[in-house]
Amino acid sequence: MAINVSIIVPAYEEAANIKQLTTRLFKALKEQGIDDAELIIVDDNSPDNTKEVCAEMVKEGYPLRLITRTTERGLSSAVLRGFAEGKGSYLLCMDADLQHPPESVPDMISALRKPGTDFVLGTRYGANGGVSSGWPLHRRIISWGARMLARPLSPLSDPMSGFFGVRREPFEKGLKHIDPIGYKIALEIYVKSRIRSNALEEVSFLFGTRQMGASKLTGKVIVHYLLHLRKLYLFEHLFLVILLISTAIVFMCFAAGYYLLP
């Protein structure tokens, strides 16, 4: 069977979650008659037993590939590496920590396969979406603030979710512009690939709580996100920025000439 869907999971010290992720994912796909998908774990050389767990899954017959990176680090570059090595024309990304429910992946794939769709986003803010009751208040506040800061850049209702998919063709067209800074690669790919709003589909999901392992959200991640937004605003609204600067220069020259005239 040819591979048409590549599901990419960036990982670091997620060995405790990989087995459950794999079994739940392929169970959900099988129930929906989807048998043309592969799972690619992109691991940043974790010191846990990720390699052994992945080897066990392969031995059990799951279509899983492990890419172990020893010289690169970071979630966004891991996603790009997985997309580059995936065999599918439909590319999906999800977290390893099971906060993105594997049972929602078939709906994501179905949405991405709709005619005219180039990008699908898993959202916590749709009609049937939400977050688990165990999600702490400070995380909810951070998520809300991050969404508001990104709203002028795209119609994505949940650019922070990290659960998304894109067709290979538009992704590769925008690839030369994509900068793997920070952790929120979905917004980067959507903006840089010039996805039209009518080519976007959203799928609601319930964001779970991490059961195993440690959260990757740190102050450094938040700083990277703010720097990332700055770059995206310059990319998306560069003409406006140039126009404002040019207008300011003309005005200053005019003002300087006025005051220098005898």
C-alpha cells in the first residue's frame, strides 16, 4: 500500500508516551478505514529508551520510522525534518505527549483531503473543543494572550495548538521562506505558505493533560514566540512597514528643507 499520509511527531524524552500514542493512533486510523499512513518520530537524541520503544513498535508491525537527530535541536526544525522525509502528500504534525488525542487524527486527515483544502488546524476553541479541567490557569492565560497577539496574521482560531496538517504542494512552495524559530511552526507554515482563508479547515478537539514526562513550556519558549511574531509581522506586512518608513523619510526631508530655506 502506497503511503499518502505522513504523521510527524517531534519528541524529546517521550519514550513513556510513544507506545500508547502508536497503538491508539493506528487503532483510530483502522476504524476509519485509513491504511495509507505512516508515523515518523523525530527525536533529538533522547537519553531515555525512545529507540528501544520505537524498535518494539516496528517489530509489532506498525509503520513507524524513527529519525534520531544528534546535531540539531528544537521542535520546529524537527517538524520540518519529518515533513522533508515523509513519503505522503498529506503532512500532519502532533505532539508526543497525548495532549493531542490520536482519535482526532482521522478527522484531521479527512478534512485535509477535502477538495480545495490546503491546511487543517486542530482547535481547542471550536464548537466541540476545549481543554481538560486539569489545565492550570496560568497556561490558559498564556494561551489566550498568544492567540490575541497572532490574530492579525491569520484566521487560525488556535495557532498555538501545534496540531495541524498541510498538503505537501503549498508547503514546498513556501519552504524557502520558512524559518524554524521557536515552537509554533503551524503559524509559520500557514503564513509563509500563503494559505488562502478559504483553503483552511479546522477540527475541534479536547486538549488533554500530560500523563507522563515533563512540559516543554518555559520562559525561553515564550521569548522565542514573541521574536517569532515580530518576524512574521515584518514578513506579512513588509509593504506597509516600508510605506510608513518612506512616508516618514519624505516628511522629515520636507520638514528639514522647510526649516533650512532662507
